Amino acid sequence: MSTESVKVTVVIPVKNEEKNLPECFSHLGRFSEVLVVDSGSTDRTLEICEAHGVEVLQFRWNGEFPKKRNWTLRNHTFQNEWVLFLDADEFLNPEFVSEVEQAVSDPQKVGYWLNYNNFFLSGKLRFGESMRKLALFRIGSGEYERIDECSWSHLDMEVHEHPVLDGPVGHITTPIFHKDYKGIGSYLAKHDAYAEWEANRYVALNAPGSDAQQWHTGRQKVKYRHLTKWWLAPAYFAYSYVYKLGFLDGRRGLVFCLLKFHYFFQIRLRILEKLAAQNSDGT
């Protein structure tokens, strides 16, 4: 295995991540540049960054475009040609780093899909729907899709937005560990905010004159086509818990799938509420 530094800039968007950052940093020693983009943390996040010698950029969101990741792409002078966007609760292993080192040497590729092993309730989920993100790409090949929201939530980082890249994209097979040490309360609060964002996003997508869906992946097109269907939440539960064998993960598999059921169910209710409010206002 090469001991030279990997010419990829790791960007970690954070806010109050003192519980996750120490382990996250511990796996990044081979990367030539690591950057944290903070949103005014009030815990020990900045102290931990300083102790690890990690550069910190401060980001203040005005509720509109761009959010944290696109802002970084537009405002930071990178040392490398490639960027890896990593969340504080995502932890790498040496095999992943070595695969990335080889992958970014391919002059034909502009980005790579990444795979994840999810941990939930202190254990690894071996079954259920798999998670993947397009989070490693060549700088200048594109940015996260533009969404002209207006303070839909407190989410100042692109979560469900995806990069729109100009060029061929590959896959990194070695998974990243997705393991949040902040507990179930944080998980529920995040998904409540995600549901509100998704509801506002759906309404905006279906507004007259919207052309944003042209940038959607196939998965996004399916999701936004069916978000208001009564059967989406139970269908997702059946897919993940039964077809994808989530039941083999025991109690944590059941709880995880039930919470996903609730997540899609509340998105639908929030959309219906917003549409009803629009109709009552005559807009």
C-alpha cells in the first residue's frame, strides 16, 4: 500500500460535532488536505479541529442558494483536483483510502459513487436498503444541483441535493462506515427537518414553470413522482424489511424500517397540508 499522501481534499461540513469528529479525523491521515466548514458550533468542535491541525472555514447561511457544500466549491482555493465530501459521522478505512487513491488517477472519470455500511442503535445493519452517495468528484466538473429555496428549514447543507457532473462516473466498492454517536434523539430531529424540507421541495417542483426535475437522477424522479401516494410508506417498508431482508437485523432492523415508514408518511402529510393551504389561499 502506498504511504504517499492522497491528492484529494476532504471537506467535512459540521455544526456541533464534538462526538463524531475525533474518530472521523483519526482515519484521514493520508489525505493531503482536510477542511472543516463550520456553521457556528457552540460545543468543542473548533477545539477538536485545532488539536488535529485542521483548517476551519466559517459559513453563515442566509436561507437561500448556495448552501454549505456549493459555497465551499465556489469560495475555497483547493490544493487538489479532487474533493471528497464527508460527514462527521462517516468513517473511512485503509482499503477505502487506497481504492480512492487509484480511482482518482483515472483521467476519464469525473466522479465516483460511494457505498456505506449503516450503523443503527449501536450495531451494524447487514440488510435492508443500501445507502450510496455521489460524494467524490473532480473539482470543476460540476456542483450540487441548484435549488432556489427560501429558508425551508434550518438545513444549511446539501443533504438530498446531488452533484450534477459533466462526464463519466464510476463506483468505489469499499464501503464507508456511517455511524452517528449523537444518539436516537439527533436522528429523529434530523429526519423531522428532512421531512419538512422534502415537502417544500415537492411543492416547489410542482409549481408552474419549474424545470428542476430535468437534473434529477432516476431515483429522484421515482421518489418525487410518488411522494403523495398513500402506499409509498408501506411499500418502502415492505421493500426494505421484507424484500431486502431487513428483518434479519432483528430489533434494530425493525425499528430502522419503522422510522423510515414514519418518515415517508409524514412527508406526505406535510405536502398535503401545504397544498391545502395553497388552495385555500387561492394561489
